[in-house]
Amino acid sequence: MAQEHSAIRRYLLARGNSAIADRVFKSLMVLCALSIFAIVVLIVTELVQRSQLTLHTFGFQFFWKSYFDPTTGLPAYWDPVNGYFSALPFVYGTLVSSLLSLLLAVPLAVGVAVFLTEMCPGFLRAPLAFLTELLAAIPSIIYGLWAVFVLVPLLREYVNPLLVSGLGWTGLFNDQNPTGLGYFASAVILAVMILPIISSLTREVMTAVPHSQREAVLALGATRWEMIRMGVLRNARVGIVGAIILGLGRALGETMAVTMVIGNTPQIKRSMLATGSSMASVIANEFTEAVSDMHLSALIEIGLALFIVTIIVNAIARLLVWAVTRGAPVTQR
Amino acid sequence: MGVGIEVTNLNAWYGANHTLQDINLNIPANHATALIGPSGCGKSTFVRCLNRMHETNPIARVTGTVRMGDLDIYQDTTPVEIRRRVGMVFQRPNPFPTMSIYDNVAAGLKLNGYSNRRALDEIVEKSLKNSALWDEVKDDLKKKSGASLSGGQQQRLCIARALAVDPEVLLMDEPASALDPVSTSKIEDLIFQLKSQYTIVIVTHNMQQAARVAEKTGFFLNGRMVEFDSTHKIFTNPSDKRTEDYITGRFG
């Protein structure tokens, strides 16, 4: 390269090989990425350390155990004053309210997604999709307030009596408590809260199904519903399951709205209309009042369990959604 | 001014796929060199090894030496520096859709912190004139986006963008294959005019195109270079039977 260079070329040659710039940038980015891991590790170590007391005293029994209260003659699970610590009613409350909320939310969410992707007229699609996703932006305390003032009275006056008379024989809907609070009320409010995430992700995996799949089914003489079932839902099912599990992850950890309507009694009842308590709600309720070391440690251990479960549930869901939408442009139709 | 390229024992892999095998070749400075061959023969991989774009794919691997002038591009320097000296035009026009025409052309210089306004204006004009696009866009330089142009204009915009940094080598990977015949002939005229100032390496499917624009032609087949000679010789009197079969259309 001995020839005379132009001004531009001389300017660019003077910039050197930029090896240091590239390396600095790379290490900065690695640092940013590592900070995420550091945060997770810090949370886990803190939770594990501060729950040492119950971890050592009860071991895994913490999640199974039930006590017998000699004064009332009834089984007891959680009574910090008398030293009873068992997470069983909270695990039960969390599972029951979350799974019930899925039962309510999934058909609705899939219906919304099917309508939006397959049959909605173009001018309605964007506003409707926007509105469903807007539901996700409402703070959970607002949902809680709405539930306390509107939903719970409605359930108490109209829905619960119907459930008792119609489905009371199953044993799942008897024994209505007079407040209207309980598993069923929290499941309904949870269903409203997880609806947007399930429907928007379902919509995303459905739009990732190539148009040629729809045409292939239609060309066989399929009706609209048959086309959606065979050409779209079938191809998107792994992703839809992922969306549902992601909704489950959100329901498991939801705290505020549930705390306001579940009733906060540490008991295990078969009836969905009974009051109960969930893992998140007991922490929110009692953390500020916990005075004994054992009580505090027990609450933190519940937190640790909730943390681990939600992380695993979310990881599974993300993997499933990713497996379906990988590489497919979201807007492709 | 361009520099010559000296390729010795170049091998390249995509994963377990040995896409280039023992390529040896001298590309002359300030001339156009065409690379022809059937799809998947490795000619695109080859040009991507000349500006170290090949290694941006995580499963890709390269061995061998490529010298540009007195610089061994795999030993003496970084990919960043080599790409400042080697321009590239891709198969599909890829202007930056969020930038104006002017900013598209100036992108390479702005990226490098070049901020002399007057000089930039001059370079943008000169580059667009060199790529035969100036007359069509001079009134909308800062008004229109790079993506608002037609396909052929977009490709000439990409050439202007590559020329703006005054590269020593210009790599073109099937630059006209996505264009209509009129745009194609404009691009070919352009290569014909530019080749006295730059070392141009052009990959093409179109043998007439190779014959029209290039002094030298290399024929690739199954990851090997079968023959490299003057374009005239390759197309009239090739020394290898396989080259003859290919250019006479007996396969590929």
C-alpha cells in the first residue's frame, strides 16, 4: 500500500484497528449480563440465610406438617403465638386459587386470541388487542380494590348462592362464608389479571403459524372452526401451553389482590367458597408484625419456596413459547 | 487506489461443512475479478472471507492466509480495521430504512467520527455520482429515506455507501441478482467505470455479466477453485473440462 492515499483514506487509516474499543465494549456488556445473575444469586443467598432457623428446625416437614390444637380439638397449621409453623395451608391456598383461575381464564383468553387473529375485522383488531394488553398494566392494588367493592359483593349476593344450590353436592361449593371472600373470589380476580398475558402470547404464537397452513386446511373443505382447530391451534399448541404456564407463574406470585380477597385464615378447606390464605398473602400480611425469630424465618422460607417455584414455572413457560415463535416474525400472516 | 489480494491455502467451514478447500489465488489491483460457479459452490463464502464477514457466523471457521497489499488480514489486524478498507455490496439491497439518502451514504464516515460538514457534502455528492444515482436523488437527499427508492436505486445507494469510505477493495456478492435488467445494466456500467480505481471482486450467477465486466474470472465448484484465468480465456478456451461443461450450460 505504498501509493498516495486520499484524504478520506488517510483519515480512516489513522483510526488504527480499534481492537481496544471492541474489547472494552465487550467486557462492559459481559458485566451488564453478569449483573442479572448476581442479583438472582444475591436474592437466593439472602432468603436461604435468613430462613436457616426453620430450615434446620423443621426441614421439609415444614411443608407437610399439621399440628393438633389441644384446646380446640381441631387440626392447626399456623399459630405463631403457640409455636405452630406449617406452610401447608398456604401452599394449598396458592395452588387452589391459581389452578381455579386458570380454569376460568384459559378458555376466555384463547377465545379472545382466536377472535383477534382469525375473525376480527381489521379496524377493530388493533384497539381490541391494545385494550386486552392494557389490562396487564393496571396495578394489582386497583384490581384488589375493585374486587373488594364490586366483585366480592356480586359473588356473595348472586353467584355463590347459585353455586351452592347447583354444585353444592360436589362438596366443592358448599359451606359459604358470609363475607364472600375466599378461594373462589381470589381465583376470579386472578383470572382477570392473567387473561391479558395468556391471550397476548397465544395471539403471538398463533400469528407465527404460517398462512400456508391455514390454506392447506381450508383447501380440504374445512369450516372456519375446523381450520382454526386443525391449521392454527394444533400448530400453536406448544406455545399456547407455554402461555398458560406463564399465566400460572403470574397467578402463583400475585400478592396484593389475593391478600385483599382470600380471607387470610390459615386453614385448609375443601370448599372453594371458604376463606383461606396463600403463600404470598401470608407474607404480605404478617411480615411487618412478625416478632419472633421463628415466625420471621418461617415467612422467609415460604418466600424462598415461592421464589423457586415461580422461577421454574416461568422458565418452562418461556422455553415452550420460545420453541414455537423462534425465528418467526410476529406480524407474518 | 486499490490493492491486490493474495490468497494462500484458504479453507473455510460452516460447522462440519467444509465449504472452501485449499483456495490459492491472486486478485490483481485495480481490476475487476469475477467469480462464477453453481449455487453452493463456495464463491459467496470466499468473498466473505476477504473482509472477515465469514467469521461473524458463530459456527464458521477459517484457516489460511489472505494478504491485502502488505497486510495479512487474519494476522496483522482486526476485522473492524479491515472492513474500513474493504467495501461490500450484498445480494439484496440493504439501505438503512431510518436514514435519509444523504445519511445512508455518509454512514460509514459518521460511524468513524468524521464530522467535517463541507467535506461530507462533497463526498456524498461524489459517491452518488460515482454510483450513477446523483441525478435521480439530488433533490431529495435529506428528505427521502433510503428505503423509499426502487430496488435498483437502493442497490446503487448501497454502492455509494460503500464507495464513500474510499475503500481499497470493493466486494460485490451477486449485486444484480435481485434487480431487473435495466438496473442490472446500470450496475454493470458502474463496475466497468469503477474498476480502474478500485480492486473489485464480483460474485455472479450470470456468465454474460462476468464476461462483460471482468478481466479475470475464477470458476468455483464444490468448494474448490477449478480454474482462474483471464476472462477471455475462460470463456473461449478453458483448460479444464468442468469449466467448459459449466460455461456451455451442460450442468449447473
